[in-house]
Amino acid sequence: MSDKPAANETWIHYAALRDHLIEMIGELNDSQLATAVPMCPEWTVKDVVAHVCGLNNDLASGITEGLGSDERTSHHVALRSAKTLDEVCAEWQEYDAAMSAISEETPLWATRLAADLTVHLHDVQHALGLPIDQNDRFTIDAARQYASVFQNRVGEILGLGVAIELSEGSHNAANPELPDSGVALRASPFDFLRSFTGRRSRRQVDSLDWTGDPTRILDEAWSPYGPFQPNDVIDS
């Protein structure tokens, strides 16, 4: 019996999120599309869409080395700078069959793409002052994915186990094969997601519900997504 999700659920999940974002931005005017997205330096709303489209293009073309690097993401945006938003969205949807096949073989790709897309959806909503659903299934699933990334990162960099509990009910105990750091984090999926992906200030992350002293983790092994924000960030 196959362990793969029935009906390629991982890609269905991603495609639903993609189409939700396309529908949302389709209602924006030119001024809104040109809005700078503070959590994605020097990108406009349209540039964010070019990036997430470009990730599909990379994987469909067999490009996995450097995926998500500054060089690749800049390439995604530059390559589509002369295209209209409608053209970029149409290109994005054209990868559906290829990406469905890829994620059928390796569901983790769709899981990672959906987590990344969820973060960027929130980025766009934050930039435009739009309401953010902090408790939808996309946010919860993305937080679960990044919770594992966080624990693996602490294990690889510091050689320590750390526990994390998300308020929707999931709990990842510290890796029993590693020395216990004595640190645990409890947070809502949304707060953890925004914090771990570099969308919060150090003060905001310090203020999360920590057990034990997280200083070393925050100093050395917190987020692979850039430094803390210089100022507190308030979402809609």
C-alpha cells in the first residue's frame, strides 16, 4: 500500500492556496499591485507573485540547487518584470500538471511550497492592510511544517533538542536522541509562523511563551530567513 496522500492531496492543497491568492490580487488596482511589501525588501505585490511562480518554474525545470536563495528569487522577479500580472498568474497555473506529478512522487515539495506561499500571502495582506485569517488550515499546516524545520535547525546547529507546542493542538517533543536544551516554546500557529520566518522583532520573539532560557537559540539558531525585524510588526 502506498504511503502517498490519496489523490495527491499535497498538491491539491497548494493549488487551492495559489488560486485563492490569484483571486485576491485580481481584485486589486494598479496602485495596490505596485505597493511595496515590507517583509519582502524591495518587492512589490506583483514581484511576490513572480517569485512564487518562479519556484514552480524551477522545480518543473529540474532546478533544485539554490532553490529559495537570494540569487534564484531575484532571477524569478527579473525574468517576469516585463510581464503583466495576468501573464504571470497564467504562467503559474500552467505548471499545474508538471508540479502535480512532481509532488505525487515527492509530496514534501508541495508541502514546502504551500508553507512558503502561506507566508507570502500573509506578507501581501500585511502590506495592503487586509485582514489575515490566522487560524485557517493553510496557516496551521505551514506552522507545523516550519516547527519541524525549527527543531531540525536547533539540532543541527546546537546539537540540542527543543520542544514546540502549537495552540491548535500539535505538539513536537524534543528529539530524545539529543541532549535536552530545557527550552520549550508554546505559540499560536500564526505567531510562530511569522516569528520563525523573520517577520517579527527580537522583542516580539522574546515575548513568546517560552519555558527555559531561549537566548542561545535566538542568538545562534533561530531563523534561516534573515535577521529580526528592527521594529515590532503589527498585522491586520
